[in-house]
Amino acid sequence: MIRAAVTGASGRMGKLIISNIISLKEMELSAAFDLVNIGQDAGEIAQVGHLGVPISDVKDMEKILKESYTDVLIDFTISDATVVNAPRAASAGVNLVIGTTGFSNEQRKIIEAAINEHGVAGIISPNFSIGVNVFFKIVAEASKYLEDFDIEIIEAHHNKKKDAPSGTAMKAADVISAVLGGKKYIFGRQGLAPRSNEIGIHAVRGGDIVGDHTVLFAGDGERIEIKHQAHSRQAFASGAVKAAAWICNAKPGIYTMEDILGLQLY
């Protein structure tokens, strides 16, 4: 039985991840963490019934993870929280599934160093949707044949999303750039902005859009658009729980969703 813990247990993603965990016979919720609803039952907060797992203060994370014999921690919070929580979990010998985005280079280095230092396995991905990761593969393949086309990436998310552009949009840009030998990124355009040999990246924020990503290849007299649309957060939650099951059988190190799905992007 895989024992999984969740941070941000009172949030939309946290509650959905808890629901996905308890739906699997081979996995159970071992611990839950948040800054609110401390002491309340995580299952009742997630509206999946009483689970006997109270929401704990993140300050007690290392102690709780050890006492609960947790195998893996799933973290979908914010970058400033994850950069503190991930080293705590790693120091407790707990594997990590991190879906938080918006890390600075320094924050990413701190998390990766903690994973390597403590000999655990961790997967860090901007998007755990199975479809999005296949989307990256399709975009990579298209880029090989459309090198001379202008390339633009447009992403849209709900009005509560904190970081922009999305981690998924940046991953798509990085995939294309790697295939094509390096590209400059332009974030939006204003005033005099003649197009050069760059990838344009544009963010839309509004309403309750779960997540739309479009890569536009525009040539002379034609264009190709490759699009992924998430209809609900279930796409991310189910992928994260699948990753949690996979990472518990992996050797220590840092992994991506390509490893889980057996995808080679470039």
C-alpha cells in the first residue's frame, strides 16, 4: 500500500487529489497539510467522507511525515511554499511529486539539491495531464519540419492563477527551442515590435478557464495550430496520482512526466 500525503489539502487541487488517492486500492492518504482548517478531517474538507487524517500545520511536516510512514508527498501549492516544504519532505525520506509552477532558478536549484542530497526520488512537472505531455511530443515533432515558420504560444487560465506565463507554456517554448537549436523568447508585444526569429509567448487570464494552450506555426499562406484544452482539474489530479504511484518504485533522482510516459521529446 502506497501512503501519500498532500499539501494545500484545503485548496481546489488538494481536495481533488485526495479524492483521487482514496479511489485507488493501492494508495491511501497518510497525511494532509495546510495553513487553514488545521485539526479538521482532510476527508471531510475534501467532501469525500471521514478519513481519520487531520489536516496538520506545515511547520510540523517533517515530524508528521515520519510518524505516518508516508511514501510520497504531492505538492500543488505556490513556489514560495514548495521551496520550503520540498526540502522538509526530502529530509524525512519522502519522495516528491511537485506540480507547482513559477519557480525562480534559485528555488528550482534548492528543491533539486534537497532531492539529491537526501537520496529520494522526485518528479517536477509544470503539467501532470497525460494529454498535455503528449501535446509536447506533437509540438516537438512539428517543430522539426516547420523551422522557417513564425511560432507563437498562447495560453489562457482562470483569473486566480498567480504566475504568467504558465509553466506549461514555458515548457512548450523550451521544447521547441531545444529542437530548433535555441530561440529567443518575447513575452507579449507593445509599441514598435517588428517580428524576428523569436518565439512569442502570450498569457490570457480570465473567468474560470482551467487551462488552454495553443502553439501557432504561421507560414506564407498557411498556418498550423496545435492545441490542448483542459476541461477540468481532474486531468492534472489523476496524472499527479499516477506519478505518485510510479515514483515510489523509482530509483533516487529527479524525473519528468516523459519518464513516466516513455516519451522522448528530442
